[in-house]
Amino acid sequence: MARLVFMGRLEDVAGMGEMAVQAGPVEQVLAGLDPALAVELLGEKVRMALNGKLLTDMGGVVLVEGDELAFLPPVSGG
């Protein structure tokens, strides 16, 4: 299994902080999620980090056993 981690407002959208998923291509993993959640996760400003390293391109990413893919929404502060 691999883990998806939802940060910030994405945790509210997902209804949980993390989710265990079958390892495999990210596109396939996201296709198995609730469509509304998948749309939010693929938002233009959402960043992704695989095992703590920010990804610049999701093309061809395959999750393997033990991987953690974190979804990081844009943040604002003052």
C-alpha cells in the first residue's frame, strides 16, 4: 500500500488527513477516488510531494509500496 496525505483545506475536502491506496500509476490512483476530491487534488495551484520531495511534473509517477504522496494546497498568510 501507499499513502495519500491531504494538507490544509484538502483535508476538509477529503474528510480525512490521509488515505491508504493501492500502489500504481498516480493517474490510476486518482481515478479511483471520489471525482470531486480528484478534481480538487488536480487543481492548478496544488503542489505534490513524493516522499518529502516536491514534484514539478506528475507525468509517469508510479507509487510503490510505502510511498507517501502529499497534496499541498496554496497557503495565505499575513
